[in-house]
Amino acid sequence: MSVSKNPAPIVSEAPNAVRFGFTPQSENWNGRLAMIGFLSAILIEAFSGQGLLHFWGIL
């Protein structure tokens, strides 16, 4: 019985590559885009003096 001591890594060499599906890379991109969206909402509220929904005219 032959057992491999060093199996090939499953994760790609490019950690920032854009891939579809439930992969570690997609979770990284999801977190980055969420941070950009959250920061933009805070900046809109800070500079306009209104909430995000009031700024867009939803409320």
C-alpha cells in the first residue's frame, strides 16, 4: 500500500484570481466588495448629511 506523504495542494497559486462558486477566492472578493460598499455608504452619509436611503430618494 502506497501512501502519499505530500499531496498536491488544492488551492490555486493565485490567491486573488477571480473564480466562481464557493471558493476561498470568492470569499475574499466578497469581503473586499462589502468593505467598499460599507465605506461608500458611510462617506455618502458624512458628506450629504442624509441617510443612504434618503440620499437616493427611497424614503
